[in-house]
Amino acid sequence: MDALLETDLLKLRSRSRSLCENDGYGVAFLREIESNVLGEHGFKLKMRCLQKGKKTIDKRASADIESAWAEFGKAENFTTTKRQTRRAFHGMYISSIARDGGALCQKVQGWKENKFRFAVRGIEIDHLDPNYNNKAKSISMSVQRNEWGQDVAFHLLRSHPGENYSMFGSSAINGDREPFAAKNMLHSYVETRFGQSQGKPWLTPVIPRLRQLHGYEEAEVIAARIQASKQGFFEETDEGGYAGEGRDSIGNIRMDGSPGTWERLPSGVKAHLIDPTHPNGNYPAFRKGILRGVAAGIFVNYNVWAQDLDGVNYSSIRSGQISERDMWKIVQR
């Protein structure tokens, strides 16, 4: 699997990001993930501390721990940047896993800028270069493992590869790497094959379909605009021609287009009207077929995700949502 991903992962990640930033259905996919996996308030802590030597709940201890947990989740305590609350950080984290195929988080022990002495730092998955391998050190796709396949260290680029060609004349992808012990890192992705070192974007199976739909819609819009902008053509069969109502600033013949107006053409001039055929009548069915195929590949409910409630009844949409919720529970766990 690593051999396949080494050559394809950067391209897949780039195309997935493009869809999630520029395509409405890609944006809706990320919204569905964040809504169904995290919800409005994110994960909560519910304590059930027992009193010592008893089977009754220690309500005070439980409340104290829950209160401390809520305080730790504030922006000034949770991350080293002090910019994201726990809920905001989790939203970015799960979106990165789905959009980019993986996410990285550093666990910072002994953090001195909050009373909890602990914080997290989000790191873009791009720092984990999929093209960096070292067989002598058992490094595959920047992930170093021992003989049992356990993660030992992550060799991260010091600079983000997206940073442009620096003042030193080389890109960040060729820059220095720094090893991070695996015990201090979280590398989250969906492993689909044993021994896989990095994950692939969740949109991977449906990227071709979404790109085809995007291209088809663009072509339909262009064709419709052309036909809406041109009403017809005049064909001159001999000298003389058609003068119309004069000419515009660039020499085009102007014609009165008032409703119900007829005009006598001079001898030798024929009028050819355009019969608009766009938008194509098959477009709605084509779009629905494409989006149903996409929905099947990304475990979302087609009717909700595609905003298409045409022909839906209570029993059919409920059946689809029950199946979808089971899938969301798996993703959430």
C-alpha cells in the first residue's frame, strides 16, 4: 500500500482539497462529517466517580473533574497557539483526516503557559512527507517503525512544503527533518491495509465522478450563456446587405428587439434564428445519477447531502438515515 501511496498521495490530497474548497458538494461533505461526528458542542466528559469503599456516586468529585475538563478545553489552555477551543480543534482535526487522509497532533508535556501543564499542537499532515524513505532505518513515508510494525518516530519537515521557494533558493520539501517520538504524537488516519503508513483522502473513490460533474455543469453553463447571448444570425446571399438600426462602437449591426416587432429584410438577406437546446433536458437525471454514485462512496445520505428531497417519503428517508447513522457511529468511535 505504501508503494502505491508514495506516487499518488500528494496528487489525491491536492485534488481532494480542491474539491473541498471549490466544490459545493465537497464543502457539504466536510460539514456532514463535523456535524455527525462532533455535533454542536463536541465530545463531553461525564464522570461517575464512586465514593471510597462504597457503590454510591461521589457527585462533588465528579463535578470537580468535569469542571476542570471544561476549563482545559478553552482556547487559552487547550492548544499551544491559544487560538482554538477543544471543539474547534477537533473540527479541524476530523476535517483534516477526511480531506487530507490524516492528521497530526503533538502532545506537549510540561507546558508552562497553563496550570494543567499540558497542551496540544496541531501539525499539518504535509510535514509528514510521503516520499521520504530510508530502508536502513525502517522509515517508510516518513514513519519509522520497529520490527513489530509499531510506530517509533515521525520524521517531520521543519518547514511546510507549501511554503514557496525560500530566500535560500530551495523548496521546503528538500529542507531539514526533525524526528518526533511516537509516544508524544497522535497520527490519525483510517488504515485499510496492514502495514499502511499513511491514509488517503476519504473522497478518493469519488474524485473522478465529482470532477466529471463539475466539468459537465461548467460546459452546460457556457453553452447556455452562448445561446442566451445570441438570438440569431443574418446571412447575406448578394451585395447590399442589412443595415439594421445602425452599428455599435465595434461595428456590430444593431437591431430593434422590442416584443412583437417584425422587420422587412432587404433582398438577399436571410435570418437564421437560434433554437436554444441548453440547459440540456437530461441534466437533472445525469446530475442525480452522478451524485447517487458519489453518496454511495462516502457513506452519506444522498437526499440530505445533495439537498434533493424530490420524491422522498417518510419511510424511505428514515430507512436511509438509520443506515447512515450506524456508519457515523463507526466513524465517531
